[in-house]
Amino acid sequence: MLLMFSFILFAQEEKSEAVFFAAIKMKSKEYKENTNFVKAQYYYRQKKWNSVLFYAMKQLNGNTNQEIADYCHFFRGFAFMHLHLYKQAKEEFNLVSNKFQFYELSQYKLGQAMTELREFKESLAILKEIENLGDKIPASIDVINLTVDIGLCYLFLKEFEKSEDYFLRSIALAERGTNLKMLFSCYNDIANLYYEQYLDAKAIPYFEKAYQIAKRIDGGIGISSRETAAQNMAVVEENRFNYKAALKYLKERYKLKDSMNNQNKIWETAQIEKKFAIKQKQKQLDLLAAEKQLRETERNSLLFSSGLLVMLLGTGVYFYRQKVKTNKIILEQKAVLDDLNATKDKLFSIVSHDLRSSVNALKSSNSKLQNSLATKNYEALDTQLITNNAIATGAYNLLDNLLNWALLQTQQSFFYQESGHLQTLVKHVTFNYEPIMLNKSITFKQLIPASVFVFVDGDSFKIILRNLLDNAIKFCPENGNVSIYTRATEDGFSHLVIEDTGTGMTESKRQELLAPTVLLSKKGKEEGVGTGLGMQLCKSLIQKNGGQFDIETKLNQGTKMIVMLPIAK
């Protein structure tokens, strides 16, 4: 009877599985990025159960989606059922969550697995819960199968009256449809129920009905059903002592069995022929594949050789161009270095000459100073002291510029920008120059508004202003004017102007001073050659403060040195 139950379990799934197949095909499109899930559902529909178990487990190992996990546990449970591993099937079905779309179908299969494990009471409880759904039983569950399964559970529990009730219900449902295999099974179930209770009078009509139905079933399952029905009728007639009829049914059974064996042999022969044909075709395909691979190897070798040759040529051209480019850079750097070395040598020569001239002048002035002291010529003494002070100040400024230039070039100078009050910074510098301008009868005006704040490094700004103010005084004649003021702008910079009424300069001289290179320059009165170091130091420090520098001048009409500094926010 358990063998017959297994036949019912797996032979009557066509109707319910169509609904499930349609659903899992849609889910495979929804979760197409989960390749293991897609493969598991594909092999499920192909009924390749070992592949189903493998890919479903791979998906579960890396899965975080509950819905996919439910499908995979269901796939594995169903596969274990078909492999007759009912304990493992039970474990998998128990892992399906109650949010699963086909949760009732999963419970139904769990009940069937428990029946195979002879856990009839537990199975019956699950199947009855599904039956209680009434009209809400999902389409994926065949009602006739459910009714038969409940009847079988009652049968194995020896509750024959309840089993009879469910079997009669299943017959009534099966007779309404066209599924002969199901109707045959239902007749057999009720007949076996009665036969189990020695109610031959009730059992025999159903055995006969099952026998008549089996004759109408087509295919191999029909032959198997007729064989089962013939065997049952043989046993029935033997129990009624009708040996002639029993012998007739036995002969029919053996004949059907031989027919089934012949069909199996024919099928096996066809399978062997099919395998042979496949092997022959595979040999042809292997030969074609070998020829194709040989041609591809030849082609790839040719392409590889061509590519290698092109790569070698390209590499040679690249390195040649790199060598030419490197040589060009080296030549350019050599030319710049030569210019810098020439400028450096000339700079050192002129600085040393200026310092020597200052020392000699100071030495000569000191001799005159001693003579004035000896003769008590106080007027000449006063003049010599002023001259000595001017010579010492010039030498000091030259050395100071040289030191600051060296610190700037070696990046050793301290530099920190902050908000500075422009008027105060200017006053700190101009205070030391007011006596010099007074001695030269220069009128000085400082017109910086008290509201202006600039973002600068205070020390470097004082160096800039000192050099520009020193130049303005130097080139301004006696009784001339020097002014420091700001211009109103809207570009985020404060334009500080140091203006003098001195000799001015030509446009070429202006361009020379604004050039970024370290150039030597002529002094305004052509009495010698200057280093140009102070101007270059100013430009470098202005640039480091994030500012800009410009000159407005005309020959014999004075000069405006313009320093543009960022306004403090």
C-alpha cells in the first residue's frame, strides 16, 4: 500500500506543478543576477534533482534574500522527496518561512514526506490544516490528491470509517474529471481499504472498476496499471475459489509484464543507438574543433608576431623620441644654468665692488672727519657725519638685501601671513626715512586710510616698502615730493602706491624691471651699474604674499611703484 501511495504522490503532480513552474520562471527573471538560483529553478523544471540540490545549496551559502532562500529550501525538499530521502526533505520543508508565496504547497509536501516516514499523526494534522482552508486552497495543490492523502493517513492509523469517507470523496471528485490515472488510483484505494477489513463484497466491485479503467489508460503507465489491476483480480478470484478466472488474470498479468519488459528493451536499444549516434557526431565535432583550433593557432601566431614587431618598432620610436626630448631639456637647462652662473658671478662682482666703494668712501670720510676734529671745524664735521651715516646706511641696506635674498632662495626665511593694519605697517618703515627726506628737503605725504587691512607677512612687507621707498628717495631731486597712498578698487586687492617726482624711466627700462628674471640694471643717473637685487627681492616677496607689482612712469615725470596686496577678509 505504501508503494501504491508513492505512485499517487509522484504521478498526479502535472496539474499543480504547472502553476508553480510559471511562478518560478517569473522569479528567475526577477532575480536574474543570482545565477545559482536561476540554474536551480531550471534544473528543477528539468527534474534533474542532483543538480537542483547542488545549485540551490550554492545559492543558500551566499544568499541574504529571504524569498530566494524559501525557494531554494523548497527546491531541495522536493528533490530529496524524488530521491526517496524523506528525512532530509522534511528538514528542508521545515526551513521554509510562513511568508513564502507557496507556503501551503510547502506544508503539503512536508505532510507527504512525514507520511513516508510513517509519522501519520503529524502528517494528518498538517494535511487537515490545508483542508480547512476550503475555497482558499491554492491552485498549486490538487484537491483530489489532498483528499486521497488524508484518507491514506486514516487508513494507516486504522481509522477505517474516516478513511472510507475520504476515499469516497476522492472518487466523487475524480469521476467528475477526465484523469483516468487518478480515478484508477481512487478505485484501488477504496478496494484495498475494504479488502484490509475482509469486506470482499465491497472490495471486489471497486477492483473490477479499477481493472476496467486500467484498460483505457494509454502508454507505459496504462500497462503498469493494467498489470496491477490484473494481479488484484487474480487474488480476488482465487479467494472466491474461482481458479479458472484467477488463472486468466494471472496470464494477462504476465503477458502485460512481458510487454512492459519488451518496451523497456526497445527503449534501452533506442537509447544505445542514440548514444552511438551521439558519439559518432561528437567525433566529427571534435575533428572539426581540432581543425578550427589549428587554424586559430596559426592565425594567433601570425597576429602575435605582427603585434610583437609593431610593439618593438613602437618601443624603439618611443625611446628615441624620449632621448631627443631629454637631450633638448638638458640643453635648455644648461643654457639657463649658464645664464644664472654668469649673472651670479656678475652679481658677486658688483656687490663686492659696491661694498669696497662704500668702505673706501667711509675710510676717506673718516680721514676728513679726523682733520675737522683737529682743526675744530665743526661745520665740516657735521657734514662728514651725515655723509658717513649715508654711506653706512647704503652698505647696510645692500647687505640686508643680500641676506634676505639668500634666505628667500634657500627657503629659510620665516613667513606667516595674517591680517595687518596697512597704515601702521607703513608708519613703522617711513619713520626711519623721515630724517633722510628732511635732509634732502623732500616733501613727504602719507595718505593711507585707517580702515585698510591687508593679508600679508609683516616682515616681508617691510622689506618691500623699505626698498621701494629707498629708491623713491634716491631718484627724487632735492625739494621734490614722495607720497604713499592707496587706490580704491573692487578686485579684492589694496593698491598701495609709492609715488616720487624723480627722473622717471623709459618704457624699455620699465619692462626690464618688471621682467621675472634676475637682471642687472642701470642706475637712473648712469653713474654705475646696480645689482637690481632690491627690485628682484621686492617682486619675489610680493608674489609670495599672493600680490602683484606694477610700475607707472614716464621719463623726467616721476614714477609710481604699485604694490597690489590681498585685502584681509
